[in-house]
Amino acid sequence: MMASNPNKSASLLPYSTIEAAASGNVDAINAVLKHYERYIATLATRTLYDENGVPHLCVDEGMRRRLETKIITKILDFKVNRIA
């Protein structure tokens, strides 16, 4: 269960997941995307208006995919430094 306080460590991705994702592990990359899926959906939400002018919130799937692609690119460029 995710903590209601976003500052608690339960809402953070485990270091091992970040390290695995940065090394190209597909399951770890998917775990990162899953962790951020609500945030990505929020960023990709657009207001559309129907024929009567009534606003509707919709997730722009193209924008969502572009954001996911950008995150994957940054994950693979991320350098993990181990401190001895």
C-alpha cells in the first residue's frame, strides 16, 4: 500500500530497480513507468469540448507515449555511481 505522504520512503523506487533500469533491464524499466503512470497521465491530460461545448478531460495517448519514450531515453542515459 502506498503511503499518503509523498515524502515517505514507501513512495520511492528501490535503488536496485533504478540501477537495473539504468542498465537496460526491461522489467525494471516497466516498473519505473508503472511507478510514474499516474503522473504521466496527469501531464498528458487535455480538455476537449463536445459539440455542445461541454468540457471533457481526456488523456492524449500520443503525448503519453512521447512522455514514456522520453523517460525511457533518460533512464538508459542515466549513470549510476556506486559509492564504496
